[in-house]
Amino acid sequence: MIIAGVMSGSSLDGLDIAIVHFSPNSDWQLLWSYDIPYTPEWVSRLKNYHLLSSTEYVSLKFDFSRYIGELVGDALGDYSGNVDYVSFHGHTLLHLPEKGITEQIGNGGVLAAILNIPTITDFRTQDVTKGGVGTPLAPLVELNLFKGHDYYLNLGGIANITKLIDAAKLMAYDVCPCNQVLNYFSNQMGKDYDEGGEIARSGTINKNLIDYLNSIPYFDQNPPKSLDNNWIMNEVIPNFPAGKIEDTLHTFCNWVAECIANEVEESKASSLMVSGGGAHNTYFMECLTSRLSSKNCELHLPSKEIIDFKEAILMSLMAYKYINGESNVLCSVTGASSDSIGGALYKIK
């Protein structure tokens, strides 16, 4: 079975596509990967969805679905092989599981009609309805495809971690904001992001910012727990203490590294696998490596393809599990009443 996993990240940098071949004996192979940046117009539309009327919002959802269908169709046109299914996470606009609400736009019916390929979407709704926080989904791919580590860290718009407590138990949750904050302040300097963390490297610690971040109650909560991008943008970032942008980036990198290191238990030896765009931030990775060394934890960087496309590969695996009638959202990490076979399949004739 060959499945194209499609992921739209919260940092609004665009689409990641991973075409994965799954064999009945559980072997898998990444056949092809591709990333597509969003146009400035679409970045603006997705950022400002909350300003829309109800009719404009529905129009946004269908326009976005058609846009994604066209992007994926063009990409698959460059791929020489066949694809049996498309699996699209959708783009998260709102995630408030404590209110039983989650919204990932990207209509599977529209995609299936445009692509003429069966399409699976809507992976979180069932879990949230069962009382779960609907995230993280990543433990599925970590447990099945990337075995061998004690911790798995994804550095996207939000930093989330998976911990293998023992062979029969795991924990996974959102640790803290990550690239969303770094990119926001880089944007203030006219840059899409802080390449290699060089702006952050030039700054110094802003103790007022450290104190502010440490005062936020979320970071003292026990898992399962998850963060909402809108809460970060509307409630957290506006209250950052004033200071030079380079000092803000420097401080935030060090604070995130400390938050992550605090989630790692001291042991004789352990390993942590890192993926996501934040893994390319050289300065941040130096901060994290330094703090992990005191915990005797070795940081593992996989290939660039895995760093950049792990979440798209996850989408392929979620669809594969769905098609085979197997659980793909784990209540042990979301806090739901039971595991779910998350997803909705739109067939074609």
C-alpha cells in the first residue's frame, strides 16, 4: 500500500508531503518527499481567520481545500509512481479540547474529488469527543517506525515530547511553545525565521522574560495536556516583557531548552531523537545538547528527510492504521476514555 501523507504545520511554512510504501510484514519505505511553501496571501488568510464572518469562514474552508488539492495534485504530478490513498491532517485553526473543540480545515471530499484518490482526514475529533486532548499523535510513528530511543522530541510551532517509561507505558504531551514564538519575533526583523539561530546567538538573557514564562500555569500542569496556537499568539506573546529582539530570541531558546531538559529523567544513559524544523536551529540545538549532557542523555539527529518529514510520514501511518482497522490515536497519551481509529475516508468511484 502506498500512501501520501500531507501535513500543514502550525508555523504556516507550508505543506510537507511524504509518500510511504507499507508492506504486510510491517516494513516501510519513504519513497518520495516534497515541501511546498504557502503563498503570502494564504499565510495571511490563515492567520486572520478569526476576523471573518461566518460566510467568509466557510468560504475560507472550501477555498483552502481546493488550494491544497491543487498543490498536492501538482506535486503528485512530479512523482512517477501510483498512490493508493492521500492522508491529510488538515491545518489546525483552533484546538480547545477542554471545551470539546478542535478544528482542522481541509475537506477530504474536496481533495478526493480533485485528486481522484481516496482521501482520509479528520483524525482528532473522535479522541476529543472521548474526553482526550487530541494530541500528540506522534507517538504512533515513534513506537512503530522509529524504535530504539527513550525520548522523542518534535520541534515545530510547539515542542512536544514522547517518553517511553518502560516497554508497556509511555507519556506524550506538549511541553512549551517553540518555533511559533521564534518565527514571530524573527518576523519583526523582516526575516521568515532566525536561520541557524544566529540572531538568538547574538543576544543575552532577559531575566524578566524568564520570570514571565515561568509564571504561566500551564508549565506546572501534569500531562495529558496540550497547547493551542491561538492561546500562544493571543495570550502569551503579547505579554512578553519589552526588550531587544535578539535578547528575546536568545532567552527563549535557552528557556525552551531548559523546559525540555526538565522533562528528561537523570539516568545511567538515555537517548533523545529530535525532529521538526527547530532541529535546524544550530544555536538552540547547542543549548539543548548542553543541558541534556548533564542528564547523561545523548541527542540523536536522524537524516534530514526524517527531521523534516516525520509528521508527514506519521500521516501516512495513521491512514494505514485506519485502513486496517487498527487504533491510531492512543488514549494513554491523550487522556481519552479509549483508543480511537481516528479519521474519515472519502472514497472515489
